[in-house]
Amino acid sequence: MEHRLITAMEAALGWKGSGPLGGDFARGTIDDAALPQRILTPNRLLDLAMRRSLSNPQFRCFQNGEELHPNAYLTDEVTLRGQSLRMVNTHRLGTLLRQGATLVLDQVNTFDPTMEITCQALQWWSRERVQVNAYLTTNDASGFRLHWDDHDVLIVQLAGEKQWEVRGPSRTAPLYRDADRSDQPSNDIVWSGTMRTGDVMHIPRGYWHQATRNGNGPGKSLHMTFGFAKRTGVSWLSWLADWSSEHEIFRHDLDRTGHTSTQALTEAALELVRRRTPADFLTAREQEAPVPRHVPFLDIFGPLEAVACITHFPPQVTDHGDTVEVTAAGKKLTFRAKALPALRLLLSGHPAHLTQAAAQVGAEVEQVAHILVQEELCATLTPELSSGYTGLVTNAAP
């Protein structure tokens, strides 16, 4: 899936592919001046928040370096039937933002189709699960105190400017659940400066950082943070533990009477390690990831006219000569060989309009599309979903 933001970020950071993700700190500037505004604007972020029932901690607000109580910006609105909905109080929130505050909306990709498609593109690019959080800071408000994240992040400054300080890690490859809390900041300042509209920054896991507009006076800053939840050796061992229950020897009680053979357990564990490698774990994680939320296709609403692949990771399409096998979302589908061109087009990650696609790869594309939609590897291309691709991802068929 080709996405303008990914291409722009790679060029800005001097990367070719996702290989450097999680490596060294990197920073650069996107050449495409129109791209940040296409992704998200401060007003669109406020509009997203206003039209949804949100609660803490997904939606948070900070002032003077402290997190505010949700009642400072949320309120309970009562419907005509007496039902209470937690909603953003736009009057209170507007007052806070005029005074100077920072608001945070986590997982913007669950609300906004542009962010949804962008995160999907980043997942296909990195082969890791991705979510995006948005941070809006007004006037001279400060942001979070010096902290580190348990995942790698790519930060894009979408509007305004903000001052940053990035320090090296105190502990190599720290984890959220770790043997060491790693709560002593490093003294190694990697970079200190201002992020302006179009700037991009890669902060690896464990690097300390903080951002602020304190002392800047009137103005704003909007940036988004893409978090990449990469798997570790600990993740692999946890996966092996799940598989161990298949073997009787691991299901027996451990005791101190000598009935449990330490040598037998060790040999069985080593065999499990040999049979299920880290590469097997990563492959299984991609192929078994469940399908994300999507609008179901109902023919009572009209015919299927356009589709898009919605899987978290690129489906594996294997040509066996007489047949073609598709593996994704915990499913394995087998098609006749003649379906291969249609499958490659429909599972490319680009939206496909079936009339145009039929002219490109043949009439069977419509039948294949119906199967993929039924199996939930593809979804109908609603106008809202289509808007997430417009100007960022091209159609599969011209």
C-alpha cells in the first residue's frame, strides 16, 4: 500500500523502508507542505472530540503541567429518554484552551477514516500494530513531564510549533512490565530544539523526552504520535507458554517429591523452542490478527460497487499453479488459478472500484470481491472510508 505520508517520512528521515524503526533517534522535515493539513487540523480534532461520547483516559486535558479532573472539560448530557452520555463540554474546553492547555485524544484512528487508513498503511509498512494519538497545545502551556514510552514512536508536527528535549535511555530496551522501573532520567541529551509544521521525529523505545510551549506566548501546536507496539523476546516466550499446554508433560503439577522430571521438562521445553521459532511467532501473529472494525456489506442497501482490503497486515497470496491460497485474519482461502490477478488487485491495500477493476483484470473480479467481503478480508468502500484514501492512497484500478 503506497501512502504519501510514509513516502514523505522516509524521505525526511533518510530511511528506506521500516528497518531503522526502533534504532537510532532521527529527525527531518517533510517536503510536501500541504500534507500535514490534509492529515489533521486543530479544528478537525476538536470536531472529532465534540461529536463523540468520550471519557478519561482516552480524552485528557492538562494545564500547568497537571492533569485536570474530567469534570473540568466533560459533562453528562441527558437525552430525551433520560439517558446520560459523557460528552465534551465545548464551552469549558474552549475556556481552557484560551487560557493555555494541552488536550490529548488517544486512538484517533478509531474515529477518523484518514487516521484509520494511515495506521493501516503504517502497519503494512512496519508489520507492527500501530495506533495514533493527537496532542493539541495552546498558548504557553506545558506538556508532559520528562518520560519514556514502552514503544517506538514517529511524531509528525501538523500545525504550529513546540519545543522538545530528547534524552537517551536509562535502560536498554525497557518494557512496560519490567524487572526494573527505569525511573531515573538519563543525562544524555540527544536533541533539543523546536518542532515546526512538517517536521518528523523518530523516538525509539526507552528514550526520555518532553515537549512544551511554555514561554512561547500566543499560538498553538498540534502533533500526532504513531506508536509501534513491536514484539520482543518476552512476547515470543509468552506465545510458547500458550503452546506448551498442548503437551501433557507441561500440564502436570510441579512438586517437590521427585515425581516431576526436571530433565524431561527441560528437554520438552527445548524441543518446543526448536519447533516454534521467533520467525514462526511473528508470522503467526500477522496471519492470525483478527479483522478490524468495519461496515458490513448488506446487499439490501445496494450492490457491491467498490471494496478495500481491511486486514491489519498484508494478506499472504501464494500461487500453487492450479490454485491460489490466501492467508490472513486467521483464515486460509483457496481460489482457482484464474483468480490470481483479481486477488492481487483487491488485496493490494488500494481501494478498487469493481467496474474499473473488471476492465483491468477480468469479469471474475466481482465474484472474487464478494467472497473476500463475505470472509471479511475486504469491506465495502463507503464514502467515509473512501475519504481516508483520497489524496493519500491511489486507487488500485485507474
